Amino acid sequence: AFDVLMIGGGPAGAAAAIYAARKGIRTGVAAERFGGQVLDTMAIENFISVKETEGPQLARQLEEHVRQYDVDIMNMQRASALIPAVEPGGLHEVQFASGASLKARTVIISTGARWRELNVPGENTYRNKGVAYCPHCDGPLFKGKRVAVVGGGNSGVEAAIDLAGLVAHVTVLEFADTLKADEVLQRKLRSLPNVDVICSAQTTEVLGDGQKVNGLQYKDRRTDEMHTVELEGVFVQIGLLPNSEWVKGTVKTTQFGEIEIDNKGQTNIPGVFAAGDVTNIPYKQIVIAMGEGSRSALSAFDYLIRQ
Ligand code: FAD
């Protein structure tokens, strides 16, 4: 059995693995896709101390760093269930879709999250070529350009306010007939001169010239009329879905499915920790996931020495 078993091999899981292995305890990482969301990222300019890097390169470096230590990496393993220890200090079991199962004294859930997608033509074609999901990450790439934010909930309106300070113009498109964001955010949004809000707008296509985005098409749901907005960027802000389905009903989550953790990264189950985008920690970023992963490994070690 492992002393510490990470489920998920993104920045959070990789950081947790390194911190755990450095304690000389038996450490394993099982991941569906080692590297996580970083693999889908192009330019990364906010990984502190590295001015610029690319996702696949950072993912490679994460794996190299983990492999410096005595860590069992089990890639392409999708966890399907967690069976918590019967008594405190006992062994937890993780079952995998492959039929395999692993046992560990502590488990760190670091299965990350995924952005909800529009599922319209052009979205995939122009991903990272104008279609973006993270304003903190990609906002500065659109300096002085025109963008749309799809989604008028809190994250969409926050993104629009943030982007309005960087880009030339922001169009917010909301599917429903009113914005869903908190009133205070809506008031702030309405005070900005370079923002337009369009409600009852169903985004139907991301348009481009073959290389990059040059427009967005939407349907006015009240009249069924089609419209086109000329722009250079589309930020999709219709939700971030935590990959916590496999522990649903076992580990306590928020109404959004984010795993609830305390300030040591512990879940409601003793010996089961969680870190990174899958948790209810605000702001989903690489450096934050790494910090959270490191903390959860130190907490797991602390738990183990007290057993
Ligand atoms: P993830 O990176 O999501 O990793 C989750 C891991 O768990 C993966 O290995 C996955 O395969 C695995 N997994 C999931 N489900 C299971 C399961 N059931 N069983 C086993 N394994 C499972 N952040 C920045 O700081 N700067 C940026 O520039 C930036 N740009 C981004 C661009 C894009 C396009 C995207 C999508 C994200 C970007 N982010 C950026 C956000 C950043 O990538 C995430 O905050 C970070 O990767 C979260 O790390 P994590 O380890 O918590 O989760």
C-alpha cells in the first residue's frame, strides 16, 4: 500500500508528489492524463520566475521533476470510486475504470476541473487562436483588441470588468433575458464605457479566417434573428466543472461539485485530502494549484506521523 496516493497528475498532483516523496514515504500518482490542463495551454506567462513557457513543455518538466524522486507514476488510469478506510488510520481504496484498484493510507484528490464549452462550430478550430477560457491567463494577449465574453454570471461579468481595463471593447453575451451576476458587479459593468451587454443571445458560431478568430455569430432568442459581432477574441465563461463526479456521495462537495477542504487541505474524510482546481479554493491557476498540492502533501505527512 502507498503512504500517499495522488489521484490526478496536473500541477497540484505533481507538486504533492514531490513534497511527499521528499519525506521518504511511499508515494504514487495515478492520473488519466499526466500534465492535466497544462497540456491544453499554449503560452503561459504567469508561472512566476519563468517569463514565458508553453503548456506541453511545462507538463514535460513537471513529469521530469516528479521522476527525479522515487514516485510510482501510473498514467492513463481513470479513477472511478473511492472507498474510505473503515477505521481512522486504515487503508483507503481507489478503484479504477480499468478494473484495477490501489490502497493507500492517505489519498490526495487532485483531479482538477474542465471548462464548460459552448459546443458550437469554430470553438475547437480557434481554441488558443482567439477562443480563450481564462481571463487571468489570456487577457493580456488581447490588449487593445475587441473581445466577447460569453456568459453573464458572476465569472462572466468579473471577466468582462477585468478585460475592459485591458482591451479596446468587450461585448457580454448572456443566453437568458437578464444577467445572472451579483447586482454590485452588474452596476460596475454598466459604469464602464467600453462594454456592451446583449441578453437573450445564443452564441451559434465562432467565426475566423482560417488562422484566427474574426467574429462571433449569435441568435437573438426573442426574434430568431442572426447577428454577427466583429472581434478578435472570445472568452467562454459558462462554468468550470470540477472533476469530482467519481467521489460524489463519498467526499463532501459544494453545490457546484467543488470538494470542500479546510485550511490544511483535508476533506470531511480523515486521511483524504484534496488540492487544486477540484476544490473550493478560489482562483484556479497553476501556481495556486502547486501551492495547494504542496500543502496537502505536508498535511498528509503530518496526518501519517500522528497515526
Ligand atoms: P488539472 O491540471 O486539471 O489536472 C487534473 C489531473 O487529474 C489530470 O492529470 C487529469 O488527467 C486527472 N484526472 C481527472 N479526472 C481523473 C480521474 N477520474 N481519475 C484519474 N485522474 C483524473 N493557469 C495559469 O496559471 N496560467 C495560464 O496561463 C493558464 N492557462 C490556461 C489555459 C487553458 C486553455 C486552460 C484549460 C487552463 C489554463 N490555466 C492556466 C489553468 C491551469 O491549467 C489550472 O489551474 C491547473 O492546471 C490546475 O491544476 P490541477 O492539478 O488542480 O488540475
